[in-house]
Amino acid sequence: MAQDIGETLARLEAVVKDRLASGDAGASYVASLAAKGRGKIAQKLGEEAVETVIAALTEDDAALTGEAADLVFHLTVLLGERGLGWAAIAAEIERRHGTSGHAEKAGRQ
């Protein structure tokens, strides 16, 4: 049974937020990653992005799906560590809706 993507991301975000708040690096991967600092979280996100690209180019759909899930997870951790969440991302996507990608990019400072 397919889950609503919004519900899935909200649940993931809530778990990440709770684990960041706990700060218990011994009990949680999220907390242990956060204890290493924002740079380490960003590094891990970058690694997952590269693995996602490699899977897209050389592996099957299952591998790509797994790597994309890892990428979204680590992005959620980075957003949470910054005090942001998926609502901020959704708001930005909504703000851009109806604007040509070329026009949006040209309008960036």
C-alpha cells in the first residue's frame, strides 16, 4: 500500500527532530552524526548525493531508490540541524511554481 509522501516525510522529520533533541549519540545515528557537527552532516549528504548519481547511471531501480532514500534521510538531518524542515522546502517550491526554470534561475542573486 502506497503511503502519502507528505505523511512519510513528516514522520521522518519528526523522528529526526526527536533524535536531534535527545542528543544521545550512543543511542541514535542521527544524534551521533549531529554531535560531529554540521560539516560532517553536510559531508555525509554529499556522499549520499554522489552515490545516488552513480546508482542512477549504473544500477537498477531498486539501488537508485535505496540511494535516493539515503539522500532524503541525510537532507532531513541537515535541515533539522539547521532548524528547518520540509514545510520550508514546500513553501519554496510553491513560490517557484508557475515560473519558468530559466526565469527563476536568472532571477537568483
